[in-house]
Amino acid sequence: MATVNFSVPDDVKEAFNRAFAAENKSAVIARLMREAVDEVERQRQRQAAFRLLTERREDRPSMTDDEIREVREAGRP
């Protein structure tokens, strides 16, 4: 197991200690670090998906408003 040292503002440390007074602070910090890593990965995946969708947009067939209206109305009684 590794030991990590961080410098944080005193008010953050005090608030953290109050919020997690009854918990194992090392376990809390490890959980928060895992959540942060997971969130960064989710952001990367969302950005990659957005890029892919944006790039593929140029390859999709496009229709004019009139063509779309025709298709919508074609199946209506």
C-alpha cells in the first residue's frame, strides 16, 4: 500500500474531518480517488463518443425539410 501526501487548505481539512469524523479517512480518500479516476474515464468516453458521432454526421444521408414532411405525411391516413 502506498502513502500519499497532499497539501490542502485548512478549511477543507477541517470540513473533511467533520464530515467523515466517524469513518476511516484513508478509506474515504481512497474511495474518492477511485471515483475521480472513474469520472475522468467517463468524460474521456463521452468525448470520444461525441467526436465519433460528429465525424459520422457528415456521412449520414441528409434530407430537406420538404422531404422529411413528405415521409411523415406518407404514412398518415
